[in-house]
Amino acid sequence: MGGSDFVQTHQLNPLLKPSVVMSSKLQKHFLNKGDVLVLAKGHNGFSAHCYKGIKQPAVASSIFMVLRYTNPIVLPEYLAWYINLKSTQEVLINNSRGSSLPAINKKILGDLDVGLTDLENQKRIVALDALKNQEQELMMKLQNLRTIKLEYLLKSKIQ
């Protein structure tokens, strides 16, 4: 799985086609549902994605660090949300290494202080964030439809 396999709202592209060749050597690298993939290199920040396990088997490419869900007091979706916060991204960017291609490592990510709340609040935050993302997608679709409508109306005035 590479960076281009995700859509704008930190979700795996539903149209993604399988490209993993089955091998016993690869099995230890297969992603598990709930793994958090953090983009470790790039000029546009270090976005996090929670792997939902929909496309299997899947292996993260080397541009990702994989955080395996092991702590029962932190939802993986919440962790991904927290890493994607603008303020968290600023911390990661400020601590990144490299001038031509900024990168973070396990130490930088491990030193990140993640603000925690109880599981119920984490669930609410994740649900609210999902609604916000859905709203953004709908607003983009609406804007595109308005543009198409306006172009159609203006073109009809020409002919």
C-alpha cells in the first residue's frame, strides 16, 4: 500500500486493486485491522490512516510506519485522528529530519504526547470527525455540480 492508495479523507481508496503477491516471507508484514499507518516521508505532512481490514491481504510500503493496535484504552481511529490534527502535524513537521524530503522516525513518533480521553469520548470524537469528512465530501460534490450547472447555463446563452 502506497501513499497514493488513500483518498483525501485518510481512507483507503475503495477502487484499489489487489497487488500483493502471496509469499510466506510477506505474511509477517500483513496489516491487521486497526493498524495505524503513518506517512513517514513527504512535503505535505505525516498523515495517519486507520486500516479497516477491508482490502486483504495488504502490506504497507516503506513510506509508512505501522502502529499496531495494542493498547485497549486507545482506539486506533482516535490515534489516527489525533495524529492528523493540525497542531500534531505542526509538531511532527517541526521535529522532522531532512531538507529535501522531510521525514519522521520511530523516536519522533514515539515522543509524541497523545492527549487521551475515555473510550466513549474517543468514539464520539471519531464519529464527529467522520461526519465532518462526509460533509466536506458532500460540499465538494455540491460545488462541482454548481460549476457544471453554471457552465451549462452560460453555454446555453452562447448558442
